[in-house]
Amino acid sequence: MPKRARFLLSLALCLTAPSIARAADDAEAWTPTQTAIRANAAGISLPQSVATLSLAKSGEASNGGRAVDNYAQYLSEDGAVQATLYVYLPTYADASLAAYMTDKAIMSRFGTRTHRSAYASTAVAGQPGTAIRAVYDDAADGALTTAAGFVHAGRWIVKIRVTGPTERRAEVLAGLDGMLANLNVDDAASLHATTPASFGACPTAEQGQARLSAVRSTDAAAPQDVRIPREGRDTLCIRGTVATADGSYDMLQQTGRSDGAIIVPVDDSGTVLSFDPTKQGAGYKLSIHMVGQTDLYGVYDRVPSAQQIAAIVDGKDPQTAQAHATAAYAASGEVTMVRAGITR
């Protein structure tokens, strides 16, 4: 399965990407004007200058030419304070979960002295409670301050990261707050209310090893939405911990719903494993959600154990070596199903 780690960047947060001068090549992703830059499909724009930061370059972080994974980088005049705006289309969109996974990545990346000094809902584009704002001090052994903002608008997730030297903390925060305040969303009604997530332990114990059915579904329809509350609207709990070669991940379920969907977020860029109860109630179907794509796998007779899920994440489970079907999402919202060499 594909693995991406958007925020595990170098201290300089350098990106290898096309410059704004390549606007013709990136026309589907961004439209620069004299004063702003606009992610066309998402209907989201930001001024080219915010606080002490100015637009330096923009492009597509992955999925080139599809305009589903876009970035714009901002710099202070001396380059010491850097910010990146991401506008991307994960097939499992949840700003609260994105903030939670980014929090884990930042804590892992920047060392034990790093601590959160802010982590709460805030306003974006004048709409209260529609963004999560996080601030981290004493990162990189006290050298850096880094801050982040998260927004869920329609099908899109917006992430903002601003990082700079600790002595320029005020400038970092001004950059983040200015971007949140000046972010423009064409359809303000598409903004989702969100709040930081926190998870307790589930009372549910593992029920042994799951078996994968030998029967494959012939349904070529687009995958159904994962039926689990998002954006902190209901409490989720940790069913178990999946230990892999690259780290540990939480198995999450809705508190009090042991028969509901199970999700396992595995990175801070929208990759989520989901085990959804089948319509017949006779097992759990595995799907892997990513930016612009969902891979559909088989049906297990029960929720797989943490060890089995670790094998899936590590690519060592022969039962899930190949997806039965893939749903590719265009920036327009169109879905193309590909099954065993057949495109529909």
C-alpha cells in the first residue's frame, strides 16, 4: 500500500516542486492572479501575501495532472519563516483526524522537548468553529516554533503549516492566523464544524484471527462512505494498537458500537484503512483510502487482529496483496472504477 508522510520534512521544510512560473502546466491545480492564488476545483483561495510571508511557488505534491493534491509555499523575505498551504482531496476527509495524525508526526519529528501550547477549534474565513489551530513550541531542541491549521470544506482538506526560529515565534503565529483569517472558500456552507479529537480505550477485546472470504464481490459501484462520526462530533475509542515496521497506529471505533466500522489512520496525509460491516452483516470489507483514490479489498469474517492489520500495512499479508478494484476520484468529483483490468 502507498505510504506518504507530508509533514515529516527537513527542518528547512524544503519542497521539490514546480515554481509558480509553470502556471501553464499547473493550470488545473492553481490559478494565480495579481493578488491571490486559487485552487480551482476546491474553490479555495488565499492572498499571495499574508503577514510577512509571500508566495514563492506552487504545484501538485503528488498525482500530477489530477489537481487533487496541491500545495503553495510561502516564505518570509529572508526565507527563515516558511509556510505551506495544502489543498487536497482524501477519500476519507476529516480535519480532526488530520490534526491528530499531524500532531503525532510533529511530536515524532521534532523531539521530546516539543510541546503543544495551543490545540483548539477556531474560526476560518469568519466562520467560528470551522478550523483547528495547533501551536508547538521548543521544537528541534528549542530551535523552532511550528504551527498548523486544519479545515474541512466540502470534499477537500486544507492544511497550513508555518515554521520558523523560536525567536520569531510571533511572526510564525501571525502567518498562521493571517492565513486562517484570509482563506477564502467559495461556498461558506461547505465548511464543516470541527473540534480536536481525543480517544479513550475501548472495552472491546480482540476476537482472534480473521479469515478472508474466498468469494469476491462483483459490485463495481463506487465505495460507500465510511459510517463513522467525523470532526469530533462523537467520541471514538482505541480498540487496539497496530505495531508495524514504521511505527504504531490506532484502531479506532465509535464508542459503544463494537459492531460498527473500524478505521486505522496510518499517516498525516489522509491514508486510512477502514473495515466496514457488509450490507448483509456477515463480515467486514477492507478498503484503503488515500488522496484521490480508494482501493477495495476482500471481506473478512470479523475485524482482523492488530497483528493481521500490521501485516496489511507492511505489505506482508498475501491475502491482501492485490486490490479487487480501485476507485479513482477526479478533482471534479467524478469517480472512475477500475476492476481487474476493466474500467467503468
